[in-house]
Amino acid sequence: MNVSISGHHISITDAMDLAIREKLEKVERHFDQIQSIQVILSLDNSGAKKSHKAEAIMRVSGKEMFVQALDDDMYKAINEMADKLDRQVRKYKTKLESKKTQGAGRDGRYEDASTAEVEPAV
């Protein structure tokens, strides 16, 4: 899994980098077909108090997932972002597994009534 971490109006410390990678390991344990994750940490000074934002874009085969978390503490925002991403991954994985089992049981032993040959009554 390729993880890219960048900051916007904020410098990424080693502690932040380590916290992000540890949280994303949990996501990878639930779904191992992740191609890449891009994490963007930013500081928003537009309001009266500073707001920390953690965003992640995750790419899997055929799909791109985006999550965003805002909090007054950067580590809380990172935790919330990772939890949201984990929920999306588990939902996506459940959807994939249900598609696999949806066609089961149609192996030819049970024909539709419309295609079955009907013998004429004598």
C-alpha cells in the first residue's frame, strides 16, 4: 500500500506521520486490495478558532473513496478520519462479498419454468 502524507499550511511532524501510518494499518487489515492512500492535513484559520482538517483519498480497483474530518486537535481529526475510512472500507468489502454470493446456486440443476421442457399430456 502506497501512503502519501502532505500538509497544507502545516508541517508534518514525525509523530503525526507515525500516528497516521498506525491508524491506516487498521484499515489495511480489513481490506488488503488498497492501491494507494493520499492524506492531506491542513490548518484552517478562517474562523475565530483554529480548525484542524484531515482528509484522505483512498484508491482501490475501480473505486476512489474520500473522507474528511475536522476537529480542534489534529490527532483527534486523524483518528476520526481513519475511523471514517475504516467504515467505508468495511461497507465496500461487504458489498463486494454480497455480489460474489449473489449468483450462487444457479448451476443448472434448477431450471426456470419458462425454459423447462413440458411433456404433453396423453
